[in-house]
Amino acid sequence: MTQLPPLVVADKVPVHVAVIMDGNGRWARQRLQPRALGHRAGVRSARKVVRAAHKCGVRYLTLFAFSQENWKRPELEVRLLMKLFISTLTREVDALHRNRVRLRFIGDHREFPSELREQMRRATELTRDNDGLQLQVAVGYGGQWDIVQAAQQVVDAGLPVTIENLEARLDTAGIPAPDLLIRTGGESRISNFLLWQLAYTELYFCDTLWPEFVDEHFAAALAWFADRERRFGRVVDVA
């Protein structure tokens, strides 16, 4: 049996953890380096968190890698990010597959380079039947977009707009809602991420910049989650 890191409570590990990976640019700026260097360092942190989630027994991990709002960034930075996505996928997908990780991508990918879309398709197909950690990468994603596209599908199908019909058409359909959201970088907002899905999620904000976020930080977030009393609107009886 895998030994859990200190602080992690075995019977209170969240099933699904979502992460807003914030702080790459500030990390690079503090070192008088270009933002691209911060994004590359962020990829290394993502790799560490995937391993930590697997080790701790998390079943679903969703990483917010590129929002719809990120298209507003300088053209050069966006172009470098697209190249980084391609190179990271090329380098990481075989290792993820060997470790039984199932990889899928959520978001609107129509504006992505054709090479990247093909890499994403291949990675999804390669890992489709894996039964280990379920890893969702949110790219070109926005929570408002997700709700609107789901609602449009419901309307197009001539169905009533209900909670069940909408949830079945969200880009995360079939994935349980996150139990825990982690946001690094010192900001205390959810930035249009999984707006529907975060309705009852515990929100954990920390000051650590994403490239500095390591296993110990992830374990601390899980320990914080273990101390939360999740009532989902119910009143807990006090003896």
C-alpha cells in the first residue's frame, strides 16, 4: 500500500481536485526573466502535482491551463504557450499512459493550431481506457461558455432546461464536481473556472506562486480540506 505524505488524512482525501495554476508570470518577473520561462517552470509544477495527486489517492484532477480570457494576452506570449502545449504533450503523454492516467481536454479548441488539436486527439485516444488518475486539462475554457453551450444543446434537442439536462451536456459531463479547488498566486477569485461545477466546492487560496508549488503545498491543501465540515446546505445536529 502506498504510504501517504504527512498531513494527508487517508479517509478524507477529496475525490476531485481542481487547480487554478496562477503566478507563472510574476515568478518570472521576480527573476527578471521573460514570462515564457515562468510558463515552462509551471509545467514542471504541474507534473509534480499530477504525481502527488496520484500518490494521495485523488481520483480526478482538473488543471486550468489556458482560459478563454488568455487569448487577450500579447500575441507572442499566446504563440509561445501554444508551442509549449504541443511540446509538453509530446513529451509527457507516454509517461502518463504508462501510469494508467486517463487524459482529456475540456474547453473550446476551435481556435487552437491544428497540430495542437491533433496532439490532443491522439492523447485522448491513447489514454481513453486507462483506469488510474483521471486528468482533465482545461484549455480554451470558460465557465460561462460551458454553461451557455450546454444550454444551447438542451434547447436544440427540444428538452426542458433542467439541472440534469444541463449537467449532462457540460464539457465535464460524467466527472464528479470538484470537492476542492486550489488557487495559487495569492488571488482569491475563481476567474470564470467551472462556475457551475464549483457550487459546493471548498475553496483553498494560497500565496505560493505556481512554479514554487510542490508536494508539501499540495498535502497542506488536502489537510486543510480534511478539517472542513461539508454540509451541502444541511444543518448538522449537535448532540
